[in-house]
Amino acid sequence: MGISAGFMVPHPPLIIPDVGGGEEKKIQNTIDAYQSAAAEIGRIRPETIVLLSPHQTMYADYFHISPGEGARGDFGQFRARHTSMEVSYDTEFVRVLCNVAEEIGLDAGTMGERERKLDHGTMVPLYFINQYWTGYRLVRIGLSGMSLTAHYRLGKCIQAAAEALERNTVVIASGDLSHKLKEDGPYGYQAEGPAYDARIMDVMGRGAFGELLEFSEDFCEKAAECGHRSFTIMAGAFDRTGVEAKRLSYEGPFGVGYGICAYWPCGEDETRNFLEQYEEKERRALLARREQEDAYVRLARYTIESFVETGKLPQMPQGLPAELYQNRAGAFVSLKEDGRLRGCIGTIQAVRDSLAEEIMRNAVSACSEDPRFSPVEDWEVERLSISVDVLGETEKISSPEELDVKRYGVIVTKGARRGLLLPNLEGIDTVEEQIAIAKQKAGIRDYESVELERFEVIRHY
């Protein structure tokens, strides 16, 4: 056996009649599609359902798999406490899944449970499934802040566990689409909202799972989606497998997108090794970029490679451009991996004897001391994209109108608290956003007034 089917489904609580109170009739197409998907699961009669929920316990660098024998939950937070359910967990599947993840070095397991009760991202799909089939045991998995490739790898682990146990398994990817479809919706409107929904429904409707890895973090964030990582895990569970894909429904009348698609395996297909294809494409792109790196970035990369290998700051190399030895300036070193920030540390003004030393010291800090991230490991170094920003002189300004988010970085000051944000960052489109993030970094409340400074940078790639 193994993976028998997969389903992409939304989880709006109002789709439950006791919650919706009649409002659910406005998404009748979604209800009909849900019933169709649930009936198909009833036909399959899976032994195990693996359910991926964005509202399950979530960590930045770890996939949480629900531990124990089972759990229960209800819709009390949506004023329907009497609508409840109880599930039994597939403890053997969980054990094997954790072992498979450990073998490939993927951080996933049953530690760190914060809430035992079932979340609505789990209960909404099960509400429909339970009308047709209750003879399953559940594996309940949360998402993480890790890369899309890590989520795809977790899907491959699910596939391996199902095959090792010869379990008749169905994978449910629970997740709403964009929450930014309408001005009068609960979350407002963003152009990326309908753009995301159109793109994701096209991709999922075709079963073109490799394209899930091509969605940028910035695009997904602006669309305010919550299911993309669920869908990517499910995609990994069909790695190297042909699929029959069927789009069942799409609606967004309340300003949030709801999409349902179904997938059935159609035998092995070695051409659908999407993770390997994506990583090879990224590897070639990184190699091409490395060949074009200037002396500033090569210095930062040399420093990081040496430090990660030896744990020590290397000797300053010879043969650098003269200005790196002679000039002094503040500098920031930024690291990205799989398109996601992996570290960024710098100095506003020069604190070292030369710009070269400034870059080297900050490169070490960026890869090992950024409190938002764990230290960079040796296997990651070749995957890093690196940039170096050399800061110009700062100047005080009296108004945000003197800022330009593409040209100037900003420094905000309130007493002893000081925060900085570099210019021309992906996803930061307005001065208001720039100031708000700089305040957040400094621990300054959004409503507090601040002194403003601006600066220009020379960015090296």
C-alpha cells in the first residue's frame, strides 16, 4: 500500500452548520466539493490519515507531530462547543515517521506540544470525513518556519513511512488560500491576494507540484495565505509519483480563498523528482552568482567558510582592493538560504581598523550570532547567498517625507533604544513599513515618536 490519495482542503469554521448559522450556504460549492472529497475517502477506507494543519503547534525550526494516543476538540471558540470530536493517533506511524526524519537530518518529532486539543484546521476536514469513514487513525502534523524545500522533504518522509508500514494512507493538506481578496473582507485587499489564488489553483489543479517551490516568501506573505506549506508537504508525499489531479472547487466570497483539489497516484514517475530538480536549478544559479561575486562578498564568503570549518576568525587575505585595507565604514553582512533570510549583522559606524576587518567580523556574527537563527552549519555554506552593504554617513531628518525606501536606510532612536533597517529590501515597499520594522527591531512601540536618521549604502553582491 502507501499513499492512496491526497486532498487540498480549506478550514473555514463557518462551513460547520452550528458555527455558520446559515452563512455557510454562501460557500455551497465548497461544501459540495468537501462532501465529494469525503465520500472518496470513505470509498478508500484509509487505515491512516495524515493531516497537515497550519493551526497545529508550530515552531520556526522544527516540525511538531502530535504525541500520545489521541486527542479531542470542539468548536467552543466559535460558539459551538457541542460540536466536538475525538481521534485516535497512529502511534506506530508517528514512531516510524520520526525515525525516517531523523535519518535524513530533518528536525521533526513529538517534543514541545503546547496544546493537546484539536485545532480547527484539523477538525473542519475531519467533520466531513467522519460522515463517511471513521475507521482511521490520525497522524497530526504542524508546519514550521523552515524553507519550502524542508516541507517537501517532510512529505517524502511521510511517503517513506507509509510504504514501510504498507499502510493505506490518505494525506490531507489543510489550508486556506489568500486572506486578502476584498477591501471589505476581514483582512482587507492586496493585489497579491487574487494573484496568489489564481496561481495556486492553476498549479494544484494541474498537479504541477514542482512549481510550489517557486513561490517566493515575499509573494506568499503579501497574499496572507496559510496553506502553502501544507500543500508543499503533501506534494512531497507524491515525490516520483504520477498523479491524477482533479480541481473540485474554488470560492472566495468572504475575502478568503477556499480551494479543494484531489489527487490519486498513478504509478512511479521518475520525472516528478521535483525537489532534486529544484535544488539542481538553485545550485546552478548559486554557482553562477558566486562567479560574479565582487571582492567584498568573496571576503565575507571566505570568512564564513573558514569560521564554520574551524570555529576561528581567519587571517585577513592578501590581494584585496586597496580601499578594503585603507577605508573605514559601517557594514552589514546579509545571508540568505533558499530565498529566506539566514542571518544579518552589521555596524552602523566603523568600529574596526579597516573596512576589510569590519566585513570579516560582521560575517562571523551573521553566520553564528544572529539571535533569530541557529548558527550556520557546514552543509549550508555552499547554499548561502551573501550580500555586503557598506554604509555611508548618517544624517538626521525631521520627517518621514525625507525618506525613500529604495534609496535610504533608516535609523530610529528613542532614548537608549535604536533600530536600523537597510534600504531596498524585498517585501518592504513603503516608508511606513520601513519605520515600523526598524521600531520593532529596537523594541519601540509603534505609537511612540522617534528621532529619524537616514543613510545610503553601496550594496555588493
